[in-house]
Amino acid sequence: MKNTRRKRRTTTLLSATLGVAVAAVMSGCSSRVDDGPQVDWASDVCDSVQDVGSELTLPAADQKDAKKYHAEVVTFMEALDRQLGALDKKMRKDGAPPVDGGDAAYKKALKNLRGARSSLAGTTSELKKAKVTDEKSLKAALKKAGEGMDKAGGYQGPAHDFQADPTLKQAFDKAPECENLPGVGPSAPTAG
């Protein structure tokens, strides 16, 4: 029972770090629809999110070797940080959306991405330093890391940020590449 709770807590902790990388479970790309520059731009953003998230694999809990699992979690979080950095770079390449007020939305989305990445980096550093020798010390390290992941865990990604603009929400709704991204699409709630 105790291991099941630890396993659930660990899974919850790691899942919380995946706000921007939820696209890891996505598959395939759709063909583009030519609905104007906003839809093309939204398609590029969703492609970037899918590309970044596609390589991440959540480590499976190893109840027999706490040190090994600790190292795997740290490696996973470092990989997630690199992926967020790659997403930042791709967003800078895509640039601001071609709509009125697009530059402000772009700057806000980059700021949120960088804030999540900074929070993740700090938590990863702390987790990496943690002395893990057994299940008890692993649980304590993961609990502390979970507390540090609150900010990053609430981050839903740049596509979600951009949907606060009604024109961009329509573009994301029309872009086939955005269809399967969680938090994006006709039924997705807009940011408030």
C-alpha cells in the first residue's frame, strides 16, 4: 500500500512537470489547411510543441533501487529542461503571431515558458543534490521536488497562452496540427 502511494505521488510529481510536454503522447501530423497567416503560424507553434514533447519518456518507478530511480528522475528532468529550451528557440524562430497585439501575447508566452523552465531548473538542481540512499530518502527528495514543481506544474504551454487572444484561438481551432494537443482546440478553455 505504501509503495502504491509513493508510486502515485511520484507519477503525479513527474506528470506535473509535463505541462508543455504533454504532446509526448501525440502521434502523427495532419496536413496543413491554408486559412491564412494566423492558422499557418498556429500550425507552426503546435508542430514545435509536438516535436519537443515527442522524445520524452516518463521513467518507470523502480521500487528495488532508490538510487537508480533518483538518477533516472534527475535525467528525465534535465531532458525536459533541454526540451523546454528547444521550444523557446523554436518559438523565437516562429516569432510573434501575425495579429494585432501579437507581440504582447508572444512576449507573455515566452515569459511564461522561461518562468516554467527556471522553476524546473531550480527544482532539478535541488533534486540532483539530494542524498538518496533508500526508499525513505527518495520519498523525501521527491516530496521536496514536488513542492518546488508547483509553478512549473501549472504551466500549460505556449499554445494555451496564445489562445487568450480570440483571433489566435480561432487559428488554433482551425490548425490540424493543434487538433490533438491537450488544452487546445474547439472545446479547450481559454486562458483568463
